[in-house]
Amino acid sequence: MVCGSCHEDFAPINYPQAVQTTGDLTAFKLRRGMLQTYVENGWMPPNNTLTAEERKGLWKSLVREHFDAESMTGTFVDWLKGR
């Protein structure tokens, strides 16, 4: 994953949370997180040609990389611990 390929140039990482869109409402109705909705609906990454299965895999990889609840590792855990 190279998140910065899009987020460094046109949108900070928190972009989906900062701008209200119809995606927000979709995520709320589906009772899923907005980021998961963006990935699984194909809205992120932009202009992608990923299959539904690949989008699910991307979402799982993002979760593991940022917060793996089983191993208590990831960039979010590091940030919480002040690393």
C-alpha cells in the first residue's frame, strides 16, 4: 500500500472524515466505518480496478497495518503508546 500516493498530494489522511458526503450516510446506514465503506464500495483508492474480493483484502490489510486487535500491534497502537 502506498497511501501517500494520493493522500500527500490532494487530501490529508483524514479527508473522508473532514468532508461530509453521501458516503457518510451510506456508512452510517450499513453500520460500518466510513473508511471500510469507501474501500469496499470502490471509492478508495480512486480510479481503481480492484475486484470486490481484492477490495475486501485491501480493507483487511489496512486494519491489520493500523490496528491489529489480536496482536495489539500497528501504527495506531504505536501512536497511542507514544512511539
